[in-house]
Amino acid sequence: MDVSMLELAWIDLVAPEYRLRDCLAWVNGSTRGSGPMWEHTLSFNMFRDVPRLDLPVYFFNGRNDYNTPLQLVEEYYQILEAPLGKQLVIFEESAHTPFMGEAQKLNQELVRVKEETYP
């Protein structure tokens, strides 16, 4: 991670958009991937189980992301059949949190995706 969990928690706590219950919900939700869902994710294989998607597909990935390694995303991107199009957007200066490391680029890319998918 390019931002510590403590830093993310602090941002969450002082943000005027969130209340304390939102912060608690975020903590509860963030433990699901490594907690109750872990057993189910061990046998799930995107390469095998999702070889095709019939919708536009956009991958946003930080070059330095070790949680979702870019090499693995690139490998899946290559084999994924997506008749309505697929794009891989790489955030060169980010790891797992491009919304913080490259917020302006992320916002531009999200606007572009919206314009492409909802003209």
C-alpha cells in the first residue's frame, strides 16, 4: 500500500462527508476480504471462471500495487474476451490507492469512462 491504514482511517475520521458509523462500517467491510470471504476466494480463479465479459471492461491499476499486482492484471487482461471493449489504465505513480496518489488522473479517467459508456 502506498498509504497506511492509519492514514486512511484518519482521512475517514476527519472527512465532513462521513459520520462515525460510516467509519465503523468501512472497518467492518475492509476485513471481509481477509476474513469470512477468504475460504471462497482461495478456489476462485478469474482466468478459468471468468474468461469472457459481455460489457465494457476497465481495469485501473497502480504500477506499484502489490495487493493487486499489475503483472497479474496484465495477464488476465490479455486472455479476457470482452466484445464490447476493454481498457487497462495504469497509474504510474501509485500503488493500491491511485485515488490519493494520482487523484487528478483518476478523476479524468472516471469522467472519460462515464462519457464512453453513457454518451
